Amino acid sequence: MKDTPQRTQLDVDWQTWLARWDVQQSGYLPDREARFDAMFDVLDYLMPEQWTALDLASGPGCISQRLLARYPNARCIAIDYDPLLLAIGQGAMGDVGGRLRWFEADLAAVDLVDMLGEGKIDAVLSTTALHWLPGASLWRVFAQLGKVVRPGGVFLNGDNMDFANHLPTFQKMTKARYEQQQTESFKKNGIEDWEQWWKAVKQVPGLEALAAEREARFGHRKSEENRPNYDTHKVMLQNAGFSEVDTIWQHRDNRILLGVR
């Protein structure tokens, strides 16, 4: 599979849209940067001097951007299926001096082993993304990660992973606090939310075709109901060959799940 086609010749202020994406995401996750830092703290301890990371379901490359700035000897591969977000990332960052490659692929269908075609990956990172995959697709992705991550390599997934069903009080308190947090972010502080951001970016001249392509791919996407919870994530990774799996950082159901291959 070839790298993602370049679309950066469009006359768009890519840097501004990437910055607006970061602000919008921080409205949902006020401790977003702390979560990034906690993920990188793991890499500080476990990675060799030169290594390769996979930014899984990368969106516009928020992990790649921060990772490559923090680790000058690292390389990164960013994979996503959203053509508009990929265009923003490519337009804002380019290839970072040959250290960043972009791939456009559907994680629910792609074979990561064949696609990557470059030995073993040292670290796979993902944030606030894999909850969109249905359970069967997530099982498949994790099984492939067990093949592409080298022994001793890691998988770090930062996301909201629900408490188990036998913990209804935990679930209710978490939901209530999340709703309160959104009120504070979007109504009180006036941060642009998900719907407002997408409405605005789709009106940018030159992005109409990418917006239409995105709608064709995701317009049928169902809600996140019945998504796998934290316990299921652990079992999936253990079955995929990750010998050590557990939470390395947590704020209520906002967690970083670490799997060591």
C-alpha cells in the first residue's frame, strides 16, 4: 500500500486548523496534555536511542507531532482513514524531515503487517480514537498489533474506557462528571465543540471534496454504544500476545492502557 497522497497544495491555513483541533479536543479532555506526557514517560524508560512508532488512528497527527518533537531520533508512521484530518496533518507538519510517513487506511479492513512492510514496530500509540471501532474490529486490530510490535515493544492506548457493568456507581459518577465537564468547557468557557469544529472546517474553500469523501466513509457510522470496556481491552491485548497489560495512568475512566509485548 502506498503512502497517503499529498493534498497540501490546497490554499488552506493548515496550522490554524490543527491548532483549533487541539483546542476543541481539550474541551472534552482538559488533562489531554497530561495524558500525552504520561504516555511519553513510558517511552522515556523503555525505548532505545533510535526507534519507530506507529500513531494508530492518528487523526491530524497530534501524537506524531508531539512525539517527534520530544524524541529527535525517533521515526513515526501515522495511519488514519479520515481524508480531511490527514490533509490537515500533512499540511501542517509535512514529513518532518523524512521522519514521518502518512498512510490512509481503514483499520477495520487493512492488514497492518502487509501495509507497514518494515520489520517490527517499537511502540504503538493511540488516543481518543479506537472506541469508534466495533468490538470485532478491535479484536482484529489488537491481534495484528501482536504481530507488528517487537518483543519488548509496547502498545499505549489513551482513551475513555468504561468501568465494568458490575460497577454501576462508578459508571454513574463518571458520566455525571463528564457531563459537568462539558458544560464548563463549551458553555462556560466558550470552547468550540466537535459539531462546531466540523461545521466550520467543511465550509473552508477547497475542502469540499475531502469533506464529501469523509461523509461517504463515516456518514453511516453508528454511535459508540456497547463499545468494549476496560476489562475487555485487557483480555484482547493478552490474547494478542502482550505479556503485561494494565493501567499506567488514570483519571476516572480516562486511562492509559499499557501492553508490553
